[in-house]
Amino acid sequence: MIKTSFKEAITSNLDLTIVVPTYNLGHYLPETLKSIQQQTIDFELWLIDDASTDGTAQTVADFVKGIPNFHVTGFNHHRGIGAARNFGIDHATGQAVAFVENLSSIF
């Protein structure tokens, strides 16, 4: 595993994968997605929906349309944040992986 912080990955232009587990984020999700979209570096994005029941899955599916480095998958039943993180790690192609959770914003 590479020991690179998120800030170091951004400033050194390493390949970066951002993993965002989602579960019933409702009206809070657009702010997080907007923050991700405003980044000025190249990165891969994985949005993993953990069987949301409030429209989150459709929101993330719509968000990634037409963006080759942005990916989405959804679980058929609630598996927890650990399973979503692990899915993202398993599918990441970047040299560094960062997680955005709890309706975070990326600086």
C-alpha cells in the first residue's frame, strides 16, 4: 500500500481514486457531488450506493453519465460502509485512494 496522504496526492499529481460510499443521503448529496465536480485535478471516482431507498442511487447514476473516469455501482441490499469502501478499493486504478464520507466537501 502506498503511504501517500490525500493532500500529497493532489499536490504531486499522482493518480488518484476518490471513493464515495452513499446510503440515503437525500438532499445532502448534491453539495458533496458539486464539491467533487469542482476539483481541478484529474482523478477517478467511484460512487458506491449501499441500497439507498431515497433516490440517492438515481442521483449518483445521473451524476456520472458521460464522464469516463466516474463510475457508479449499487448493492442489492444494505451491506454497510465497510463493504462499500472495500468495493471502491478493489476497483480503484489510482496510486492513491481517498474517501469522501459523511457529506464531506473536498477542499
